Amino acid sequence: MNILVTICARGGSKGVPGKNIRNLLGKPLIAYSITQAKSWERAMRIIVSTDSKDIAAVAKDFGAEVPFERPKDLASDTADKLAVIHHAVLESEKIFNEKYDIVVDLDATSPLRTTKDLENCYQLFLKEKPENLFSVVPSHKNPYFNMVELDRNGRAHLSKSLTHATHRRQDAPKVYDMNASIYFYSRNFFLKENTSVITDNSIVYCMPDVSGFDIDREIDFHFVEFLIEKGYTTL
């Protein structure tokens, strides 16, 4: 299997400026994802898609390739992530004259995944042969039990209803939160030009709560540092 790992990291983060290369316990945030991909040892290439020269320099320092500069229309805060990955795949195949069977996208803001997570995803992907796989974590809220919506009159109702009453969350259908950490795509996924990561042939890999944590706010940096320092992760 020819595997391309993509790590997409634009330079214009608004929530936490410069977060992709911000220091996290002695190492730039993006370096965690690059190091994990290298340690996995299955990738033909690990490339970073970015519009930032600073991010590109850090990515190269830690062993990733930056074979192109991401176009401005794909570097805004409204840019479609799938379009960014699709562009990265096409550009990499053109530049390196290669075809990839599997594309693995790792979110730069999810440093707590492990190489074991990557290998588990890979084995599950080979076994089930879906169009794509994405990582999830068990949800603490459940639309069948304790999530509500308001109707046009401002009255609250369960987001999803069952034919019978559910008195305990454990009795409700299992639901999961997409945690944006790991994505596996078949080549066929991009040939179809899907506009959503959820298709009729998608599967999930369930990660432990902690390892799926995503950094999106200032407080998230401090929380992840706490988790690592206190030994709540396997990093």
C-alpha cells in the first residue's frame, strides 16, 4: 500500500494565533503529528500543506516534506478541509509522480494520538475496506437522552426521539463525537469528489477520551500540558 500522510496547517489561526508551531512542552505543536507519522513507519510520504513559511520551516526541521505552498483560496478560515486534502493529494501525485492507495490526514491540533492508534486504524481499514474511516470518542451527551432542541414556540424537546422512554443514558443508543484526530481515505473517496467525510461507506475508530483531545483554545494548551505532565497519556 502506498500511503500519503497529510498534515494541514494554515498560518492564520484566530482562536490561538500561531498555534500550529506554538511550543507545547518543548516541541512545536505540529511536530507531535509529524513525529507520530514517522514513528508509524508505513507512510511513503509525510507532507504538510501550509500557506505559512514559518510552519513550512518547522515542518521540514522535524522531517516532513512541504512540496508546495497552499493557495490563498484554500488558506482562509472558511476553506473546506476536504478541498485542502484533495489539493494536497493531487499536487503530491503530480510533483512526485506517484499514486497513493490510502491518504491519512492527521490534524495538527490533536497531539495525543499514538502510533498504536494509527496502526489500529490501518488494520481496521484493511479489514473493512470502507471509502473512509475517521476517529471518534464516546459522547458524554446523547441526543436520545440529554440533548434538547427548541421548537418554534421556544419549547424544549429531545433532539432525537425513540418509541419508548429512556430513563438512563446507558440505555440510549450509543453515539460518538467526531474528534478530528485521524482520517483514513481510499483513493476512490477522492475520485468521487465527496463533499462530506460521512458517506454511505464510512466507518469509525473509537479512541479513548484523553487521546482524542483537540487544541482549539488557549485553555486547551494548558489542559493538554497537564494531561502529559500528570501521565494521563501514553506519549
